[in-house]
Amino acid sequence: MVDDGLSAGAAARRLGVAVTTLRTWHQRYGLGPSRHVPGQHRRYTRQDLDRLEVMLRLTAQGVAPAEAAAWARRIPAGVAASVGAAAANGETPPVPGAARDGGGQAIPLGPASPAARGLARAAMRLDVPAMRHLLTAALVEHGVIDTWAEVVVPVLIGIGERYQATERFVEVEHLLSRCLTEVLAAVPRPPGLPRVLLAAADEEQHTLPLEALAAALAEAGVPARLLGARVPPRALADAVTRTGPTAVVLWSQLPGTGDPTQLDALTAHPRPPFLVAAAGPGWPHELPAGVVQLTGLAEAVALVSAAVG
Ligand code: B12
């Protein structure tokens, strides 16, 4: 950060919150910009940002805003200076008693929403309450489809790239995955008998897109059964026999798990589902006859809902 301080917009982007949130915290709790430049709007200094970061973390952990603000205003100048130096290097400032950051490493995101940046920073800090808070707030405000596309996918792709480049941050990937699983599973499920079956291909451990699909379908009023990771063809066939689903979606993330004979087995089942869909980048370009390829979450929700509707 430059010594001249940051505008409200830049401070909001840095922290991963909306500008209106900063304004509210300024007006209600006195956590505003302190640097005065004649003829300009006041600007946020490093110490102001440190205070806001504390405010953000404590409210994410469930502390009432007025109490969190009282703590934030107590941040001593010495702590602020060291925190400010870290912020100058793009790090997330450490706060006494809170989770540590990722050792100065950041997840590469490219152009991304403030919420995605906030999630990436919280993930690097291994800060579960902040991740949960951010994700839940985004789900409530924007719904599953937009939260997945705008907030979650950029961070997952960034973590994947970071892992590929460094072979590190598996702990970040695992903790974020776990939080996502919990938050997506908490989206209320509609009543009724599920006529949709969701499963990951044989030996496939990536399930988050299916979990997002189950939550997005629930939001659209469509109940689904999610079998989860690594479903052997025999188990999938048995589940189809026992539940007679109208639609089956099989997810493959890795080319090694995208064996199309798994899809053949579904279309050749004695009671074949009306819709057999392949989703995920692991499948070959050419799919067996009668199998529909899904390329995105919104499209998947629309097609599956239409199939059962
Ligand atoms: C989280 C994660 C894990 C978690 C999964 C947890 C869980 N419960 O799902 C765990 C830790 C288990 C894991 C394990 C592994 N992983 Co992993 N993982 C990821 C990560 C970070 C996110 C996966 C994800 O959910 N992607 C979903 C979205 C974000 O990505 P996408 O599918 O490409 O999205 C496109 C489309 O599918 C579509 N789309 C997006 N969402 C949806 C939703 C629906 C419904 C539809 C229809 C379409 C759709 O839009 C996107 C744009 O085109 C990815 C990084 C990445 N780029 O995906 C690596 C990644 C997939 N993993 C990778 C690897 C190598 C592994 C391991 C082999 C690591 C290891 N050495 O053990 C194992 C594989 C084990 C196995 N047999 O499955 C590589 C795969 C490389 C490759 N192509 O072969 C990746 C790409 C990371 C990397 N860059 O190296 N992983």
C-alpha cells in the first residue's frame, strides 16, 4: 500500500468487503479513514486497515459488531506498523489470537470479485469461521449458482494452480473443500422423493461440483440423492435399480476416471434413466449415444429440473 493511504473503494477491495460495509462501520463504529489530504476524501491508512481487518475477523467469528469495533479500536500503533508492512507485500495482516496467514503466500486469482478475494485470503489463513461466514453470506445474498461461479470456482482454480506450481498448500485445499462441503450441505433441502441421482465416477475423489449441483437443485425445489466420491459401476447400477431415478449425473474431474463404459452401463440399464448426463472435464469429447454432456452449473440445474419437472 502507498503511504498516501487508500480510497474507500481500494480499501474495500483489499479487505474483500463492500464499500457500503465500510461506510456503515465508519458511521456506526468510528472505524473510518484517518488520513486527511486537503481538498480530497479522507484515505485509509495502514492502521485503519488493520483495525478493519480485526473488525472483519471478529464479526466473521460471530462477535457482535459493536464489541468487535471496540476491540478493533484498541489495536496498538506498534502492531499496526508491522501489520502494515506485511500488507505492503500483499499479505494478510496477522492479528493476535487469530489464525495465522499463509506465510505471505497468496492464491493467484486474476480478475475476481471482492468475495472471492476474501475467501482466498481466509483460505490461506486457514480461517474456518471467516470462510464459512463469507460463503454463507454469499449464498444468502446471491444463491448457489452465482456464489459457485463468482466466488468459489476462481478460488478453486487458483488453489489448483498454486498446488501445481509449488506442490504445497494441500492443507488449504482440504480445509476449503471441507468448508464448502459443510456450507453447501446446509442449504435447506426440499421435501419429496428424490428422482435425481448424483455420483462421482469410479475412483473419482472430486465431488464439490456435484455438491454445488445438489445445493443448487435444492434451491430450485428439486431434491437429489448425492452418492459422493468414487462410486464403482456396480454400486451405481444397484442404486439405479433400487431408486429408479429420472436423471443421473456422473461427474469425472480427471481423464483417468472418465471411462465412458460407465455411461454405457447407465444407458443399457434394464430401467434406464430418462436423462443420463456426463459432467466434468474428465470425460472424452465423444460420449456414448444417448448421453448428454453438461458444461456448467446453471445449465445442469436447468436440464435436470426440466427432466424431472
Ligand atoms: C479441491 C480439489 C481436490 C480435492 C477434492 C475435494 C472434493 N471433495 O471434491 C482433493 C484433495 C480430494 C483432490 C484430490 C486430487 N486432486 Co485435485 N483439485 C481440487 C481443485 C482445487 C478443485 C476441484 C474442483 O472442484 N473443480 C471444479 C471447478 C473449479 O473446476 P472445473 O471442473 O475445471 O470447472 C470447469 C467445468 O467443469 C465447469 N464446471 C464448473 N463447475 C461445474 C459444476 C457442474 C455441475 C458442471 C456440469 C460443470 C461445472 O466450468 C469450469 C470451466 O470450464 C482442482 C483445481 C481445478 N482447477 O479444478 C484440483 C485438481 C482437479 N486436482 C488435481 C489432482 C492432480 C489431484 C490428485 C491426483 C492429487 C494427488 N496427487 O493425490 C487427487 C486426485 C484423486 C482422485 N483420484 O480423484 C489436478 C488435476 C490435473 C489433471 N487435469 O489431471 C487439479 C486440476 C489441480 C492442478 N492444477 O494440479 N483435489
